[in-house]
Amino acid sequence: MNSELFDKLRFAYNQNDPSNNPNLSLYEKVGAVTSALLTTPDSQGPKMDDATFKKFRDLIYQQCGIAFTENKKYLLEGRIGKRLEAHGLATFDEYYKLISSSAQQRDELPSLFEAVTINETYFFRNPPQFEALEQVIIPEIMNTKQSQPTKKLRIWSAASSSGEEAYTIAMLLLDKIKPQFPGFQFEVFASDISAAVLEKARTGVYKEYSVRNMPAYYLNKYFTRDGDKFVLSSEIRNMVKFLSVNLYETPTMRTMTNFDVIFCCNVLIYFDTLAKQQVVANLYDSLNKNGYLFIGYSESLHGVSKAFKLVHFPKTIAYKKE
Ligand SMILES: C[S@@+](CC[C@H](N)C(=O)[O-])C[C@H]1O[C@@H](n2cnc3c(N)ncnc32)[C@H](O)[C@@H]1O
């Protein structure tokens, strides 16, 4: 390896990116490092000065709660650079003017969010969570619901990205839970801030990367092969309702209510403590009493919320609203 490439790799690795996280898989680290590599300071294209970086950083934080620290300037430069190209603009200042104008902001903000977010996900990402859901949490919730007039279970995959988590839940419900509880209605909602990932989710077509962790049983039962693609059955696709929800936007969050279980995994990591507190408080309100919240393997509510009871399951934890 030549020294220039080594320096770039080291720089990419040291950017305090999630790729530094020891709990991420090799695939995730390679993805994050590659993405960071593409945005190292020597990358071609316009440069972002410190003042402009601060303006973008504040705008992104105010709009979606994602916190970019000073050492992420090159990451932001590379990602937002793509939006400059799309608009044929020469400088970041011109793009900032465009996105600050109220006339253009509504149309352009979703593309800015897409440029700056990480959409990494796959089926059965954290198996112990799904085991706890199937074997303990759902039976417990159903038990209390048996005596209630509404025979309905509602699960929400918040920050769903391209749908793998929500469809994993739908497969478990159809295969393992529904047969035990005839007469019950099951609703799965999935939401994200990015319109592009939601569009991909609705198609239900995936590459090998997404299904690599999936037990062969589910792959054979609910997917068909089309060349190098894996096409999800319409039976599962029709079980999930996809919505656009910005977790950092309280008025929208207030419309998301009466959930029994919420998965909000691998997104809190991008927020600062204040934004996490706001998002988690809203998720708490979205849950029914006795409902559960799952967050990512490497995430924690320490210093974020004391409202939940921490519940331990084999190799995983969940937060219960009592
Ligand atoms: C790394 S993916 C996580 C996907 C899935 N939950 C999982 O764990 O596999 C993070 C997702 O969060 C979304 N996201 C980031 N900020 C958001 C916000 N403020 N509101 C809603 N979604 C957001 C991104 O668009 C991205 O799709």
C-alpha cells in the first residue's frame, strides 16, 4: 500500500465515524470507511470553508437532529458536494442560499437529508432482539390484550431505511405469531426521513447484501430469485405501511401513537444528547403502557431518559414503558 493511500485510510478511520464502533460488522466498517474515504480532504471539487460548514451543520441539526462535529467537515463536504453537482452550482455558499430560500427549501431538503444520512441495514440485523420479540414480548403483550376489547398489535420500525427491519418483523408475525392468535389484527408501520429509501422499501427488491444474515427458512419461503435480486413476496410487502416521519419533528411524532413495540435502531447514534432526549421522549409518548422500545446494539439511553424500565433478555435489552 502506498503511503498516500495509507494516510487516506487512516484519516477515514479516525474521523470518529460509526466505522470506529467495535460492535459494527466488518461489512458496516468497510462501508463507512469507504464512504469516508471518498470524502477525504484531497477529493476533487469545491471546498467548504469553516463558516459555511457551521451554517450547514446548524441547518441539518435544526431540521433533523443529526449532529456533525467539527471533524466531520470533509464528510459533509463530500456528501453535500453531490447536491452542488445536481444543481450545477460552483460553491457551497450558492447551495446554502438555495436551500435557505423558503421557495426552494421544501423541495431540496429531502435530498439534503438523503445526502447526509447513512442507510445501512439488513434483514435479521440483531437476531436476539427478534427472538425476545417473538418469544417473550409479544406473548406478554398479547396476554394482556386478550381481555381488552381491541384485538390489535401495532409495531413501528422508526428510521426503517429500506425496510429490511420492518419486513423481518412482518415475516415473524405472519409465520410465528399470527397462527397462535387468530382474531387478532397485526399492524406494522415503517418510517424514515428519506423518501428515496422508503421508495426502495416499497418495491421489496433486495440484493444479496441485505439478505446475507437471513435464515434460509425465511429466504426460501418469502423470496423469489430474479438474477442477482431477491424479490419479497407481496404477502409480506402488503403487511407493512411505509410513512415519511422525521423523528426530530415533534408535531409529526405526535401523530404516531398507540404502538406496542417500537424499533428505533441505529439512528440515535447520529444525534447529540439533546436531540436524543427529544426523540426518545416522543417515542415514549408513542408507546402504549407496557410497550417496549428497542434501540441499536451499540446505543444506550444512559443520560437520555429515565422514563423506561430496562429489561434484560438473552444477549439483548429493551426499554419498557410501565
Ligand atoms: C443506519 S439506518 C438504520 C436502519 C434500521 N433501523 C437498522 O437498524 O437496520 C438509519 C436511518 O435513519 C434515518 N434517519 C436519520 N435521521 C432521521 C430523522 N431525523 N428522522 C427519521 N429518520 C432518520 C436515515 O435516513 C437512515 O435510513
